Amino acid sequence: MINALNKEITVFLNSIEGCSKKSIEIINEKYSSTITDDLSNGHITSNVCMVAASILKLNPKELSIQLAKQLNDLSIYEKVEAAGPGFVNITLKRNDFLSILETIQDKKDFFGQTDNKSGDKIQIEFVSANPTGPLHVGHGRGAAYGDAIARILTAAGSKVEKEYYINDAGRQIDILTASVMLRLNKSNDDFFPQNAYKGLYIEDIATNIKNDKKLEIKIDSSLFLNLSKDPEEEIDQLISALKDRNNKEWLIIKDFSLNSILKSIENDLKDFNVSFDVWFKESSLGNLADNKSKMYASIKKLQDDGEAYLKDGAVWLNTEKSGDDKHRVLIRDDGRATYFASDVAYHKDKVDRKFDKLINVWGADHHGYIKRIEASIEALGDKKEKLIVKLVQFANLFKNGKKVKMSTRSGDFYSLRDLINDIGPDAARFYYLSKQADQHLDFDLDLAKSDSKENIFYYIQYAHARIFSLEEKYHQKTTSKEINRGDGYNASYLKCDKLIHEISKYPSIVNKSAATLHPHLIIFYLRDLSQLLHSFYNDNHVLSEDPENLELIISSLSSVRQVISNGLSLIGISPIQEM
RNA sequence: GCGCCUGUAGCUCAGCUGGAUAGAGCAACUGCCUUCUAAGCAGUGGGUCAGGAGUUCGAAUCUCUUCAGGCGCGCCA
């Protein structure tokens, strides 16, 4: 409908005296024809005259009157009016307005998705929490967000691949291994370093190893005598000593711990309805000593291309070129690679996989890291615009009006698993996504469980359930199971118009949500739609309506339910059929 | 000090690629259940869109600036 209008608008622009091809191009770029906010301005509106007027130095009001006349003469619309400062408002013919119902009945679950599936190949990397403990509620927000934009971009026609980057090679894994090993230690129960992981899950892993592997560890207590007072040094000394003295056990414990934590993470995500296409291990990048590794290759490429250089015994990358505030070390003067070097190698691998766009979903505390990753992508010879980093702010959880604690090192914290058990995966996802991802979120657990209108999650679900129940009752009453479409409508029945107009906006909401990577637009749209539904439901006793109106009503409601269901599925939530 | 984010009704937030009288929920007050799910609906009051300047036919939206709040600035990961 809008495309057809825009074609007529192009005809109009061409008919304006002194309007060059170039001007038309600029105007086409800038104006927009959209579905109106509400029916008081017709069904479709265009601001083309105001845009054209400012470029061509003409009077917008006069232009809009001309355009309205020209469109009226085509007699394909019920009514075209010039309005306000230069809008052109279009009222569709009745059958055209109602045709959206047929479209929805035809497309069903696919309504709102782009027909053209030849979009970009996009990789979204998200969560990527270090496998040193259970996921906390901060990770939950990233998981909900990454998964939602994956679904939304897919609906908008992109080919999306979801990836989790596992940091299984760094010092933190050593700390994990040491922590478990100390818990396994028979001979000295009371020694536990400050910087080791203290959670209960460490003890669980230790217990499981003991049972599964029949592993006994006895650490010579002399080891604990001469450790550094500095907690960082202390844990490093322990790690290297434990590795040396119990190397065989070390490797077994490391492997076992890592796998059990990864399994629990995967399990938490599964129960949160989040899945990944690729689990990418940092360790698969290999290490610098191996000249066949990806790690070696990426650093070598940077050096060969003159992007990385040697200074003070270390290898540096000039990241200032891309706006970073200082150069960054890739390889330390002792020959060990930095975390940054791994990330460069990882991003080289991503670039080599030929995605059109790389979306990284990071915790907001990593924002200082963006510039240097962009710089490394440019140094590797690609455009930094290919990388889109979306930051997700931390969420504060409130329970009984009090802030819920969540730190990983101290054992006691509220995990994603706790959240899922508490309010269910759907409500959790819903509230995570109810505010823009890059802003602080106060997550009220009591609200998410409450049964008032303030709980928008149930407000929307309730709208869906009400329609579902009506449809069931309607089908029981009528002999034919199929709802008749099209010519059976009583087109003069107007009470459903607000609903029909609202659902016709849905495809553009999906597109906007995809273009801006803002899933919350879907939520706010569904809330508005639900509000109209509840209002309609209260004003009209559907099943006792005149039979000649009933088909249109049921078809409208059915379409509303379909749109709610489709919208919810974009944010990974299943609709409820019965409250 | 530098960088990023934020400031809209008493509270929690939408709206931000400039567009028509700035919206919603909560809270306050008033109505609506002998009929399909009241986890609902209808109504009333409530605003210098943090302050200032600029661009524009038009600014909550763009630019500059001031103020206030949050976060980040390791050869840690």
C-alpha cells in the first residue's frame, strides 16, 4: 500500500517544474510515508511535501494541496487530504483497509517477516561469560538481548549466526582449577586464598570429581608457608606450584571443572530459551609458540604489514590511528600474549569467516575496549564499520524492595538460574528487554510476579488469552471450523478499525526494531495493541454480536492474537492461552 | 583529567534518522462485574521535555555550552 503510494509520489515530484533528478533523489532519501499514529489523520500519511519544500524552496502547504488533488484524481483512495503544515493524509478504500486481515490469515506466524530473505550475513556474539562460575543476572540481560536481536534480524531477512566465545585459556581458568584442587585437598582444609573462587559450585565440582574420577589430592602443607601477602601474587604462586607438583591431576581437574561449568552454563541458557550455533573456544586459537596456530598467524600478519612493532621488548599495536588513546601491547616483554592478542586473533577469525556484519554484545564496563578492537580490525585490513558493539548495562534486581546482591567471587549470589526458577524464563526475558539495553535497568522481581496491570508481561499475555478463549467459544458455536474470509465481511462495521489499524503497523515495527537493534520497541508496541484489545473487549460483548458483524470481529481479533503471538516470539516468549 | 551513557508528570519509563495538541503505567480521586477471563475498562487532575544559546518553516529529537547522576580508563581477564 505504501509502496504504491510512493510510486505516485515520484510521479508527482517529476511533475514539479524545476525539480531535477538529483533533487528527487535527495527527497526520496529523506521523506517517509507511514501508517498514521491514529485514525484521526487517515490511514497513511506522508511528509514528502515538507521535505520537498525545504529542498526546492517552495511552500509546503501549497505543495501538499497539489499532491492531494493529484492523488484524489486517481480515485484509488477513499480520500486524500492536505493537513497541518504540509502533510498529505490518505484514507484507504474500505476493502483495501480490511485487506490486512487476509494477509495475516494467510501468512500466520510469518506475518511481519520480510519476504525477501537475501539479507546480510550477520554474526552475533553474546554472553561469552568466562567459564569460571554460573551465569549471573547481568549475563541474563545480555543473553536475552542477543537472542532477541538475532530473532528480529532473522525476521527482517538477515542470515544470523549466534556465537559464544569461551575464554578457556587464560589465568582465570587456572584460578578455577586451583580453587577446585584446594577443595579436593584432604590434608589442609582451612587454607583457602582470598582470590580463589569461593562459591558452593566449586565444592560441588570437587565432590563430583572425587566420585567420578576417584581422585585423591594431598597437597604438602609446606607449600602454603611462604606465599606472598599480595592476593594476586599469592594465587599466581599457588597456581604454578600446584601445576608443577601435581601436573597430571591438574590437567584432569582443569578439564573436568571447565566441562562441568560449561555444561551448567549451556543448561541455564537452554532453560532460558537461548541457543547458540557456535561455541568458539579461545584455546582453539592456539598459542604463539605454535607457528601453525591462528594466534601466531594473526600477530605475524600484523607485524608483516607493519601494523605491529617491537618496543621495550614487547610487541605493540598502534591503535591510536582509530581513536584509541594509547598504543596497546599484544605480546609482553616476557613473551606471553595479552588478552588483547587473543581477541585480535579471534576477531581475525571472525573477519575471515566473511560476515557482512559482526555484532558484539558486551557488558557496558567493556566500553573502553571498543576502540582497540576496531583498531585491530582496521589493522587487519577490514573496515571498522563492520563491527557493531552493543553495550548492555548491568541490571539491578530488587526483591521485597531491597537490592539483590550478585558478585561472583564471594560465594553467595543471585544467579540467572535463581531468576529463572523465581519468575520463569518468559517473564525474565520480558523484563530484561523492557528497557533499552544500554541503560541501567531496575528489575523488580515482585512486580514481575504481581497480578496487576503494572505487570505489562501479564497484561499482554492476558490479551492473548482472552482472544484465544473467545475463538474457542466461537468455533464451538459455529458449524464450520474455518473462518470465512473476505467477501463475508460487513464492511460498514467500524468498531474494529482501531485494532485493524494498529496491527497493520506491525511489519514496520519489526523493521524499525531490526534497524535500530532495539527489541523494546516490540514490547511497547504489544502493550499498546493489548490496551486497544482490552478496551474493545470491555465495550463489546463479542459472542452476542449480530452474526453479520461477527465474522469481521472474529477475524480482527484473531489477527490481533496472531500479531501478539508473532511479536512475543521475536523476543523469545511463548504466548499464554489460558491465564 | 579523558572517553561513553543518562537527565521527559510525584514515581518507573516510551517518544530521539526533526514534523500535527509531548504519551503510557503506577500513585491520588470517581465510576463499571446477574452476560464471552475485573491479571480488565472508562474518566479527572498532574509537564519551564535539567538550564542556556544556536541551526530550521518547524526542536523533547540536531549542534555548542553549563549543571547533575552513572560507568570506564592495566604489559588484569
